[in-house]
Amino acid sequence: MQKIHHMKKHLYLIVTATLFCQFSLGQTGLVWEDPVVVAGSSFDNTRPRIALLGNDVPVVLWGKMSTDVNYVSQWDGAAFGAPVKITQVGTDAFVSTWAGSEIATSGDTVFVVYKEDQAASGSIYTRRSLDGGATWNDTVKVDVINSLMSRFPSITTGVGGTPIVAFMEFDQGWADPRYVVSNSNDGGQSYLDPVQASDVFAPGEVCDCCPAEIFQGNGKQILFFRNNDNDHRDMWAISSGNGGAIFDQGNDMEFGTTMLSVCLSSGPTGIVSGDSIYYTWMSPVNGNARIEVGSATLNDLTPITNAPIDASVPSSSAQNFPRIAGMNDTLAIVWEQTISGSSECVVRWSVNGVQGLSAKDTVNLDLSGGQTNPDIAYSNGYFHFVWQNNSTNEVIYRRAQLAELTSIPEDYMNNKVEVHIGRSGGQLIISSTAPIRELSVFDVQGKSVGTLVGNGSSSLEWPVPANGTYLFNVLLEDGRSSTVKWSGAGQ
């Protein structure tokens, strides 16, 4: 497995069954694993996308801009496998940093949708894999009406794993841009004629350089897109409750109005949570690109909340390309944030919907400033991230687990335990500010690795464990305790 060594460390206080009696329980935090390189730099790293198979195995899609091809790689339990080229010989895919191909999964079935170059004459195709991305069926054409033009496909899977594809449709000459949705009733072997979606409610036309997203949940198909009504470029949602036969609900999802005479080349993303929708998008606020977060009712698409995701960034900063993933009220939003020319991938997460978002955390550990285009997936307590590392020309993957944390009491600063972990050869040196009664070591799943009695010493040695992430709990003679996380290359 290839790993990127840390330039910083995250420290956490972790709850175990018998420890930390001096803290109150109930808060949740992220426990991060080491980053992993998906593929070597020769495969490029443009705009990666991630989806999860039925057993939560990640599958990653990305593009190589110099050759206009797409690749897919699946996690094999220890590393990502050799990239498989999705774009067939003799055809090019539209590959860009701001729009491109998309991926969706259902069980072990993987779908990739892409727009064929040239833009004016190319069609939209899907490819299907029935074995998690190892082998692939032939391409299937989605935009079956040949007299029209198309771009910006998005894909999700519905009931029974059937693919649902949305794309922008034009009359000849790129006239009258609108979004349509095409469903498959045979598992992606063919597609029904596209159904008009954006034109049903939204005035004017759609923003013709802004990708959209199709997603589904609780019996609804929801199309999110940026509209353009005489330069009113608000985010809109249109939904269907009958399997995509008719899109019969729609609404403007922004509280204010985005007036702009130029195209933003940035689209929205959303998820269904019970009877609500959570969504995020980029909006130009006072001339600066800012990420906004919203919620709405699923039934009639009435917006409930709109708010900036981070109001504290400098006015000269830029935020873009947000992505959201989650289930029920557990979610995370990741985005690209640029300050003074340095771009990082930043995340906020919540177990209480969009109004309970955490403080910001940086997803990437390489702080060279070229981290862009993040994506995210979620399942069973784990968030899975991918992004472009432009300093190495690689796609990077990283996973974070939701774990119970302690809340810190008001007198913590007077009673805190300082624990430091260093390394000397094959030994870790665990030191504290007071005599240690016992050291307990756990893996990130909470399984005990072992214990060591301190015998009053304030410094203990522990053999460097195998590659991975471990939690070191130190219980002092005076009853206080603390846990720090150690990650790195081990034995």
C-alpha cells in the first residue's frame, strides 16, 4: 500500500467503555486513517469521483485530461487495483476540472456515465460493470434523440439498482438549454426517451455551463441545477414521485437572488434525509465564491434554511465545488477552499443535519496547497474522501470514522493531561507530565491491542505497531487519563 507521510497530526480524546470517567459523554468526532494513493501520476488525477459497493468497498473514477480518457480503480482490501480504462478505443470523453464523468453503484454493479467529445456531435454513454469494476460491458447510448445536442450528464441508481441519468439538452446551435432525465427499465441495457424536467417549473433556461445532479430517496427523483432567468442564476430543484415519468414539483431553493451576467461553471449537490433534503452549492457573495448550505421539505421542495458554510474565511479567499454525502441526519460536506493561492480540501460534518455542523477540518495532510476537486461517500459510520493532489498529479483517498468523543469540562485547562508520543528505532516513547499507572492501546475499531503497567514511571516504551492508526490511552496515578492517536509506517 502506498501512503503519504504526515506533515501534521490530528489528536483526539476517544471514549472507551471504562475510561474517561472525568468527562461527560455524547459528542462525536472523526478518527482519520492514513491517506492512500489511488494510482500513479502517469494516470493523471482530474476530478475524481467515489462510490461504494454493497460491502462498502470504494470505487474511484477520474479522468486523464491529456488523452481524454476515464479510469476506474477498486479497493482490494490493501490498496487500489490497477486502473481500468473506461473510455473505449477510438472515442474521447469530456474531461475537465469543473465538469465531467460521474459514477453510481448498487451492490456490486457500477455505472459510469460520460459525455463523448467533440462537444457538438458527441453523445452521452453509460458503461456497466457487474463485478465491482473489474470488467465492463459495452457502451450504451443515453441521449437517443439524434437531432438534439447534449452535455453534463449525472447519474444515480434507483429501486432495484436501475440507473437514472440527467443531462443538459439543447436544440441545434446550443439553443434553449434545459435539463432532462432518462430512466432505464432493464438495468442499464437501454434508456427510455428523456423526460423534460427543468422546463416544467423553472422560468427562462438553465445555466448552460453549470453541471447538475440527479439523486433519489424515499420514492422521489430530485434534479438539482442552476437556472438562468435573465441572469437570475438561482439554484432550483425539480422532483418526480412516479419513477421519472413526470416531474411535477419544483421550487427555487435559494432565499436570495443570484444576479450574474457570467457563467459560474459550478453546480449543486444534495441528499435525501427522511422527509427532508440537504443540499449545498457555490454562490457569488459580494463578488467572492462562497459555499452555501440549505435544507428543504422533500414533499413540495419548500426551502427551510439557507446559510454560509463558513463565514470566517478572509474576503480574498475562494470556495468552490462542494460535495455532500450522508444518511438520515448524519452527513458531511467537503469543498475546495483557496486562501492566498493555497488550495486545501475542507470538511464539516454533523449527526444532526445541516444545522449541527462541526468545526472545519482539513481532509488532506499534504499541505503543499494544490489540493482540489474533493468528493465524498458515506456508509455505516465511515466517510470516504477522494481529491486531486496537484503537487504529485495523483488521486488521493482517505477514510474517516465517526467515533464517540468526550466533551471537555470547564476546568479542563487546569487538569489536562499532556501526553506525547515519539519514536526511537523500533520503539514508541510515550511520555506524560505525571507518573503513569497504566497504558492501554487500541486499534481504530476499538479492539484492544494490549496494556502495560507503568509502575510510577512517566515514560514508557511500546513496540512500533504495524502500519495503521492506533489509540494510546494513558491512565495516570492521580486518576486522570488522556488518549492520543498515532498513525504512521510501522513494522
